[in-house]
Amino acid sequence: MALIVHKYGGTSMGSVERIQNVARRVAKWHRAGHRMVVVPSAMAGETNRLIDLAKAIQAEPDRRELDMLASTGEQASVALLAMALKVEGVDAISFTGWQVPIVTDSAFTKARIESIDDHRVREHLDQNRVVIITGFQGIDHAGNITTLGRGGSDTSAVAVAAAIKADECLIYTDVDGVYTTDPRIVSDARRLDRITFEEMLEMASLGSKVLQTRSVEFAGKYKVKTRVLSSLTPPDIALDKEMNSGTLITFEEEMDGTHMEQAVISGIAFQRDEAKITLTKVPDVPGVASRILGPVAQANIDVDMIVQNQAVNGTTDFSFTVNQNDFKRALKVLEEQVVPTLGGGEVTGDPLIAKVSIVGLGMKSHAGIASRMFECLAKEGINIRMISTSEIKTSVVIEDKYLELAVRALHKAFGLEGAPVEEGGA
Amino acid sequence: MALIVHKYGGTSMGSVERIQNVARRVAKWHRAGHRMVVVPSAMAGETNRLIDLAKAIQAEPDRRELDMLASTGEQASVALLAMALKVEGVDAISFTGWQVPIVTDSAFTKARIESIDDHRVREHLDQNRVVIITGFQGIDHAGNITTLGRGGSDTSAVAVAAAIKADECLIYTDVDGVYTTDPRIVSDARRLDRITFEEMLEMASLGSKVLQTRSVEFAGKYKVKTRVLSSLTPPDIALDKEMNSGTLITFEEEMDGTHMEQAVISGIAFQRDEAKITLTKVPDVPGVASRILGPVAQANIDVDMIVQNQAVNGTTDFSFTVNQNDFKRALKVLEEQVVPTLGGGEVTGDPLIAKVSIVGLGMKSHAGIASRMFECLAKEGINIRMISTSEIKTSVVIEDKYLELAVRALHKAFGLEGAPVEEGGA
């Protein structure tokens, strides 16, 4: 029988009844003979409640103390889940991050896991106990409580799975897997049975927020077989059905050839609420890019896409996108701090644009994928404002109002549509 | 300057505003040059909220997991208070029980403190920080979180004060000290400037619930100068006034002679909601008492007073008091389990009685104190049902309806009345 890690999000742990459902599901796996480790999040709303309390006291809460505070949410969850499992007749024991211990660096509120001691976990697994471990948190070398930042429980689960060499890490969430695109926009979007880590990373960072990006990186680095699946199925759903549901995030070499041939593109990701800023007639000299983006970064404005074109007549154009909320501030930084020092340049901007990306490992080996994308958009009369590419994705910036049209057209053009695959199907 | 421990209860920590007030008060002490350790309780209501959640999941929650859960309340408090102190411009750092560490035995939900390592606390005090430590909790030798039971934060504070050899432990609460009796019954009840540990123990266990009994025992054992004072005074009240307010719990040898002569009795304690059960015509043979109380204890019924009289004609009478809620169950236990095995005895009971006690170290050296008590009650026409005495207290059981009358008459008879002593007075 296998060694399995389950991770449950805040919604799955959101009430007494839901915690009982989680316990029933875990008990089912345990009774089938699997050795189980469970990583639950804080009950939905709890982390926000705590952070609101902190902010009411200190506008920018001290980060060490904020971690001390926020980590209590998961600590309460693990204890409650252990109780619920005992009611199910399954022996269980809960551990905090420091009890395992899960050792992190000291970057409070965004710590990174350095090591996990599996000794204690294994000792209790050997006694046929379900081991429940707090997500989101660890302990630094000085004995302080740290947290991994928002969504850190995904990372905790994958890291624990890596440390104990689990056969699979199952991330239960409120969607039933990773889709070719957002089903709210394309009604016949298809759930993917499998996706590679690389594709998942591009999908996640581009807005398909199923899994925290860092957890996917972790899974890729330590080769943890990770599955995203629904926590909304009945807890007593047949185990073999559940084991093959959702989307398995896996390695390139494990993907079968057929899959790669069939679908050069795995999905269409997109991002709304972005804004575009362009500096034209910038003198084409070394160091220009950093002189433009340095002051932007110093103003704590995150930049997404960056595009610079070949210089013509000694000047070049430089464009980047930011979150819509940062648009005005970014314009101001450019006009007041950048243009005067550059000795040239004109600032223009578009306060509302959208980014659409095609993602797929198949792109590496198929020429002409990008041009097929551009052709498709042209056919719909959608003007492309910016283009940026990587090995496994191509992104374009378009007018916001064309977003749905673009996603639907691309989804169709790349043959992604289809009825959702049946549970357990391949 | 002194090394001081402050303890704040759940009410004092009950809201953002109140936490800010606690921070202001602590900051005032710190600015005056004192080295400060603070032990706050969980925010009012939080511990109950957590226990209710646990009970909704498991009727009798697993005790290890309950401690894991309940300890989060204090952990949140210390973090919030550290933030509030930083806002006051005072450097502060919070620690959980396991971080100090406060080592306890493994009796979950009612653990006892075994040792406290003061190394870490001192290190941060030396850096001019206020050190904030979770009340109510510790860590056992296996690394599990334990709690000390309800009111355990008082004990934590006194134990920490003992470990770091604090000059004084100040317990801030919603009353301004220990009174000669309940001011709700006797309007001119007087706040005591000082009381001995022994008297405080009798006052506490007899119903003057100002401090948890165990914390008083601890203070007595480790000679921790402990003061009970009000958290309701303005946080910026003058420090010298605050330092001399409340009631100091101290040692017999420190009490000045005058005090002992003046007041042979320190206070009148009482307990309502008790019931009395009497077994008459009990065969006077060895082991009778345990054969009566054994089954009562097994039924988890707490017994308060126990009185047995000299045997007459080979039989004796045996009486004890229980909480009113346990009266019917106790009667049933006696009739069904005790009387049949004793081979005799008749059960009678009184479902509602009250206990009144006079408490005072002076009783040791003054003959006739008890008789003065009985005389006073007789003068009021109050019949005494039971009498029990110890070195520093005499308790009587009377009809419930006479309670207020008895307390007022005794308070007057022993000259306890008087206007509350001025703040700072001796």
C-alpha cells in the first residue's frame, strides 16, 4: 500500500461539518491500507480575521509577531481534524511545523523551507496513526515560528511529501483539476488528466490560480507526483475513482508520446486587470532598461511583461505591464524620475489591457505555433499590442474588451475543446 | 530598578482597544526603568470558542489535541500585545510556552509546571526588550503542547516570576484587590492592603475567586511577592500610586505586628449553591468514611466539607456537602451503593445550604474566635447545621436564606468594616 499526503484548503476545513467530511475521506484512505499524512489549512476566514486584528493594532504588523499570530489558524485546524478522525475510529496525531520540525529560513511571512525531519512523522505512521501536520508554517534556526506566505500550505504539503518520499501528494481544492482554460469563459473547456510541471507553472503564474506557484516549483524540483482534485465529491466516493480523478502534475519524460503529439498546446491562460506603459524614443544606450525599471521597483510596483524592440535610428521603444492599480503611480515614477535622467523618451500608457497566453510543452518542438495564434487573433479582428514568448508559452497583450473572444477563439483553434474527461478515464 | 512580571486576564485583553491599554500600562513601567515580563491570557471568549468547536466535533475531546487547540488563544494574544508595545515605541518580543521553554508533566488539560528555563527570557530582557510569554501553557518532555487548566495563566505568571526571581508579580484583574468579604453583600467591606498566602488560599478556595488557588500555592512555595490589582484604572495612572494599590499577598513573617493584633480575622468567605447530605446511624467501624465517600468520588462528585461526630451507642453520624447540582446523584449513590454495603444508616439531605467561613491568621493565637462567631450567629437567630475548622479558618453550614445576614453580622462583629483604604495607604 502507498504512502500518501493529502492537502485540504481553508474552504474544505471551513466548518465543523466540513472538517468531519475531511476526516471521513481520510479515514476511507486509511482503512484501505494507505499510510496517510494530512496537511490542512486554517479554517476559511480565520487567517484574514487574525491579520485584520493585527492591522487594527499595528498598521504594518511586525512580521515576526504576525507569523506568531497567523500560525495559530493552522494549529487549531490540525487539532480539530485529529479529533474528527478519532471520532471516525482512526488513530491520529497532530503536529505543528516546529514539532515536526519543518525548518525554514528567517524571512518572516515569506519563509522558505530548508529541511524537514521525517523521523517523528515516520515513527507515528509506523504505529498506524494518521499524522496531521500544520500547513503554511515552520520554525527558523533561532526557534521562531515562521510562515511561508499566502497559499503556503500547498508548498508545505508538497515539501512534506518530498521529505517522506510519499508515493503521491493529493491537493484537494474547490475545482476538480486543471482546465484547458477558465470554464466560465469557454463552456467546453476540458479538464486535463495530466500536465507537466513546466506547463503548470506557466498556467499558474498566468492566472490559473489552482496551485501556489512555489508548490509547483517544489514538486518539480523534488519530483513529487502531485494531483489536484476536488474536495467537493462525497467523502465516501469509491477510492479507485478518486485516485484517478483530477489532474496529475507530472514530468515531461512520463508523458506518453500520444499526449504530446495530440496537444501541442495544453491550455489558454489569461490575466485581466493589467495596464501597459510604453516609453518611446528612448536613447539606445547600455543600462537603459535598469534605469527605467529601477525606480519602478523601488516604488514597490510589480512588473509583469517586459518588451523592448530593436533600436531604429538610435532610439528604441520600451514597454511593460503592471497591475491596473499601480498604473497611475507607475506613470508618475516614469515622468518624474526616469524621463529627466534618461535625457529623452515619451511616456504613453493604456490603463486597461488583458494578457492572453497559450501554454504547452509541444511548442518546443513545433514551429509555427505562435503564428497560428497570431493568425487566429487576426481573423477575429483583434489587434495585438505586445508579444512576449518563452520556451513553452506565447503571450500577447490585447484590448481588454476582446479577452473572452480571444480565449474562445484560441481554445477552438488549438483543438482544446471537448467534453470533460470521465472520472477515472485516461 | 526592579524586575517585574505583569499578568493580564482575558477581559483586560478582550479587544483591540484593551490590548492597546495594556501596552500603554506596560510601556509606562518600562519607561520608568523597570525590566518587564508580561503574561497575558487569551482574549475573552476565545478559549470558550475553541472548546465549543472541539466539543462539536468530539463530545469528549481528546485531551492532547484539546491542548494543541486551546493553546492558540494565548499565542495570538502575545503576538498582538507585542505589536501594540511596538506601536508604543517599546521593543518587545513574544514567546510561547515551548519557546521559553516552560516544561510541564504530560497531564494534558491540567498539566503541572516542572521547570522554567530563564535563559532566553533574560537574554532579551538584557537587550532592553519587554518579554511577553503565553500564559496557561507549556511543553512536556515529549515535545507536546500542554495546558495548565482554567485560570492557569495566573500560575504561569507566578511561576515565571519565581524562575526569573522577579521582585514582584502583579496580577491585573477586574477587581481592585482582595476584600474582607464580597462588597455586593457588605457595602462597607474593606479592601485588604495585605493578606498572607495561607489566608488567601482559604479565601480563594472558599469562594473569593480572585486568584487561581494553584497560583497562590505556587507563590507561597517559591515566596513570590504577588499583588492583585485593578486593570480598570487608567493606564497612565501615576506609577507610584499603582505600585501601592491592590492587595499584596505576602508571608506571615513579613506582616507587621500591628496588623496581626488589629485584625485576628482577615475576611469572611462564603459559598452558596451547596447541598448537605447526612448519613445517620452508621455502624462505627474502621473504614466507614472511605466506604461512604469512595462510591461518591467514583461518580465524579466533588465533596467539600466533611464532618463526622463522636460515636454514640455504636453508631455515628456522617455529613458532607456537595455542589447543589450533584445533590440528587449523590443521594442516589448513597442509597443504592453505600447503605446496602454498610449494613445500616439512614440518608437525609438538605438540597440548599450555604457555607460561611471566617478566615484569619490571628485565629491561631487567639482563643475564643470560633465561639465569638457562634455567639454572633446565635444572636441573629441563625441555626448552625455543621461546623468545620482548620488552623486559620472556621466554617459553618447554615440555611441558604440566612447567608447575607450572617456575612453582614460577622463582618461587623469582627470589626472588618471601614472605608476602603486610600490608594497608596498602608
